Amino acid sequence: MTPSPAVSSKPVPKRVAERVSRGFLKWARRLHDTGVRARDEHDVEAIHDLRVATRRLSEMLWLWKPMLRASGAGALRRRLRRLRRDLGPVREAEVHLALVRRLRLTAGDPAKAARATLIEQLERRRRMARHAAALRMAPDDIDRWLEGMAGESDLRAGRPRVVARVEARLGRLRSRALATLGAARTANDPERLHVARVALKRWRYAQESLGEVLGRPSEPELAELQETLGVVHDFALLDELLASPEEGAGEPWVELRRRVTRRLDLRKAAAARVIAAWLERRKAPVPGVPAKPPAPDDYRRTTRNGGAPPSPASRPRGVRSRRPPATAGG
């Protein structure tokens, strides 16, 4: 990453404020457009795209807060977080369906019957979760958020030292991401890998936002690394789902979980190798701060069930906002 320039007392150029404002408007429009798409049940990518838009806007509000005239950035971020939580159960069901369908099972495989049962349950769950989310996602809600965004994007052009303050914020995200990645590279633990992915995602989105304004290139490997960690998270959630079978599920269910657990183990090992290689290529010291759990909206469990393991018949919980691979994804 390019070192931050020394703090300057020069006013922020007007073009910087204009570029930041354009960035807000771009993602505000994306939020509106994907919100309209999300009400169409046949648009399979809409929920993912809407959640990404909420995250992008949320990180922009946090990163550029020193330039905002109004003080409602925190309240708007909370609204975006609530929307993301409402959409979480839908996305989790979609990702689980994609992963289960990708499992290669032969005709006589005992896990095949369990997979068919699970697909039926997940389809029913997805429809129910999507319907519930649509009821809480009225068009005027999105319009109100856009009105709020227009006010928040009234930026201070000419305020001294503000860009340096923004870059210092990005530096904190970078340190946090490197610390959590360093903690996860030797740990065979989906929790640590998930904490690292959340920190990496925040750093990546903020870095790309700053890069668009100041004309700096972003690090292309961050998206690939985020994708690798996301697949681990998907398999970890599916493995936990299968850990609580319905009564009388029997050996087919146990065998299905064995298949998922094996894939999870392979993904964890691959992620650890990718992280270690990435840190080695950077040749950068890894900050030694302890890894903190992510914020509640980013955590892999919500408090709806008190942290208890899920059952296949229960309503799904929130999940990350990552697009599945084109082959069927997760």
C-alpha cells in the first residue's frame, strides 16, 4: 500500500469533494436499483448485489466521515446494517443450496437421499425468508435512505488536513486486516478465518473508495483472498447446519455431513496456504494486535437463537454478502 503523505494544512481541493460525492451517489443509486431487483424472486443475484451495496455505502460513510457536514452517518449505517441483517437468511439459504447441489454423489451413494431432503428444506426456507425480507423492505424505505444519503454527501470542500485524517482511518483498517490474517494463517479455525475475512473486506472496500477519489490503484489480490476465505465460511455454516439433523435422519444424513466436513477441511488448509503466501509476498510486518470478534452484523451467528446450533427446520440466520462461484457457488 502507498504510504500516507505527510499531514498538510492545505485545503482539500474541490475536485476531491466532488469525487467523493459521486462515489456516494453511485452506490446510493446501486442500492436503489438492487432494492427494486430484490423484490423479483427470479433475480438470483439481487440479494447478493443489494447486500454489497449496503456494505459499500456503510464503509464510505465510515471512511469519509471527516468530510461530512451532517452528523447522521452513524444512524444511516445502522439502517444499512438492519437491511443487511434482514437479507441475511435469504442469502444463507441461497449459498447453502448452491453448495449442496455441487456435491458430486454417485447413483448408489447413501448421502444422495439426504441431499434431496436437504435441498427441499432449503428451498422452502429460502422462499419463506425472501418473503419475510420483502415485507420489511418497502420501496419508501430505500427512498428515505437515499434522501438521507443526499444530505450526508454534502461534503466540506476546502477543509484542511481532512484527506490525511481519511487516510489514517484506512491505515487502521489495514492494520486490523493484517493482524487478523496473521492470526489466521496458522490456525485451523473457521472462526479466525471469518474474523480475518470481515476485516479484509472492510479494508478492501475502503481502499477502493479512496483509490477512486485520489486516483490510486487498489490491490487486486484482496478480492481473490476474500473469495477464498468466503468459501471456508460457507462450508463452515453448512457443516454446522448438518450437525443437527432431524430426528430419524439416520446414516444418510451422517454421510452427507462427512462429505461436507471433508470439503471444509480442504478449504481451511487451502486458505491457510493462500494467506501465508500472500503475507510472504507483501514482505510486510504483521501487526501483533489480538483478533477481536467482528461487529454483530458481520458475525456468523446472530443472537436470535442465543448462539445455539441450527436445525434444518429452523429459520436461517444472517450470512455474508459474497457472490457464489459461477458453477453454482457459495
